[in-house]
Amino acid sequence: MHQWSFAYAFFGRPIRVAIWSFFRRIEIRYHAPLPLTGPLLFAPNHSNALADAIVTAYRPPRQVTFLARADIFAKPRLRAFFQSIKMLPIYRTRDGVEQMAKNDETFQLCADILRHGETVLIFPEGNHSTYRKLRPLKKGLARSAFQAEESADYQAGVRVVPVGLYYHAATKFDGELLIQYGPHIETAAYVEKYRENPAAATRALSDELARRMKQLIIHIDEPAVHTGTEQLWSIQRAEIRRGALSDLYSEFHAHQRLADGLTRYYRHSQTAGEEFLEDISNYVQQREQWVLHEDCVANPPAPLALLAKAVGLLLLAPVQLLGLVNFYPVAWLLRSLSQKLFRDPVFHQAFKMVGGMFLLPLYALAGTAVAAAMGGWPAALIYLVSFPLTGEFARRYRRHWFRFTADVR
């Protein structure tokens, strides 16, 4: 697993294209330069299932080995494929208590990869959750780091990089994503403590990692205000976007300040906090009942502006129709399959992202063949060039259409 993988390199570029196509906007922040050499251990928060690994692992310039739930490795052919793209199985209690012992082998493989100076991604929380809070960290990440150091006579120089993933509309197409890479932690700083007391060193490294990760994610420490925070943020976000905050990094900090302020208010006066949260919930329910966008509630559009937008949408409808013909069948198929195969919505995004990477090129080739049969190769070339352009147009048109219908209401 520590060797260069052709399969990883082969699939890496289309996966990157799929990532950038799936999200409307991706913003990346490096709070310190990523080391280009030496063993690296990425430690992202885990809120969006396999999508978290994909967006983190395929961004750095180095090939990254990452862990995934063991049940997807059940079939031998799939297991061989996943291993070829540097994926390792991690077993959970639901896989059977007797299977949990196999994790020792997985973490030892991670240590060997690090010892050879390569890169590994481990989710220190162990499981995924859409709840915006850093959950208690498991020991596997720290254990792999120290095993790598121990096997290299404490000269490996493993560095742990905290990563924060901040999604807007995490499970939906056309969402937004902020990726933050924090300053790395030198495992060497904990080696002496590890030699004296491995358990204490593991706790110390995990505690420092948790402290740094909390700075890179939305961390809502009070469970009672979590839903209210997200509802209030959906109200405030439109107002913030009309102001000076135009980047996701600024939005991230505004979101965290909102969560902290609401938490303090609730803890200062629980009764008043509960009443405020109930008012927020009632308002959001009424807004959703009428299928309204927050921006049109705060700033109702003028009739002439609505008329101009209606004319523009009508004139551009033929281009939108071509975009729907090009992309909707594949989108419908992927959405239907994801809902049928996965009960948990957080798996839908990764499935649609990777599935689109395979199906859309095939669909484009089929459309090109049809265009060639009907109008010759000039028509086929025009169709092939217009395929990605009409897809991007359809995405933007769809956004304006939903906004227009909300304004009309």
C-alpha cells in the first residue's frame, strides 16, 4: 500500500473533476503549508460519510491511503479494486465483535505506510454524524502514528494534519464546501512521553488534535440549541451574503459566532432560550410550508424585476431543455439508486458523485454517437463540446428558477 498506485492516479483526475462539478463552490484554506515530503496523517472531521474521504484525499498532491467501512470490501473483486485505489477496511461493532480484531492489522498497515514516508487519512472520530460537533476521538489515529515512530526507532517524523470540512447542504447537489488544513502536529514532541507511558501519550496527542480540530469546524457544545442554531443560520445566511461576507471562510466564522452566542443565551436563561428557539422553529416551519426562500422574505422583489426575470427565463428555456436532456436522465438514475441502496442520506452524495464520474462520460459518448448518426461528425463535435457547457448552464438556470418561483409566491 505504500507504493505508487496507477489505479489511484488513473481515477484521481476524473474524481477531482467530479468533486468540482458536484459542488457549486469549493474554498480551500491552508493555515500552514502542507509538507511535501515525509509521513503525513490527515485527520478530518467526519460528517458526510465517504464524501469526506473523497474531498480530502484527492485534493493534496500526494497519494493518500484512507480507511472506509469494511462492509463495502465484502466481495473479492470490490476488495481488490478498493485496495488498488489505496482504501483499507475498518471494522465496526455492527460488523461483529470477532471482526474488530482485524482493525489491528489495518492500523499496523497504516503505521507501515507512514514509516515509508507516505500519507494516510484516518477519521479520528471513528464514525460519521451530521451533528455539528466534534465527537470524542478514538485511539486508532494516535496508535498508528506512534506505531510508525516505534518501528522506525522513533525517527519517522510523523506529522498529523487536522482538517476541517464545512458543508452547506451537505447531502445535496450544488452545495458548497470549505476545506481547512490546520498547522500540523509533530508526533516527535510526544515520543518521550510515549516511551514512559504510551496511554498518556496517546491521550495527550488526541487532546491536542481535538483542540485544533475544534478551531476548524462548527462545534455546537449544547445539544439543545443545535437545531435552533441551524434554523437561525438559514435565516441569517441570506442577510450575511448581501453584506460584506462573500467567502465561505467568513461565513464559517459567522456561523460559529452565532452558535456560541445562542449557546450562551440558552445557558444564561434556559426558559427564555427555549421560547426563542420555539419562535425560530415556528417561523422556519411556516416558511417551509409556503416553500419560500429567506432572501425573498427579507427583501420582496419588485414586480418589474420579477417580470424581467420571467422573460429572461422564458428566452433561455430552450438551452435549459438541452441541459436537462443531457444530464437529467443520469441525475434521476443516480438519485433513485442512491435512495434504494442507502437508507442514510449522507451516503447519497458520495454515490452520486462517483456514479456521475462513470455514467456521464458514457452518456456523453452515446449522445455524440446519436448526433453523428443524425448530422455527421460536425454535429457530433458541436454536441460533445456543448455537453459540459449545457450542464453548467442547467445548474445555474435551475437555481434561478427555484429562486424565481419562491419570489412569485
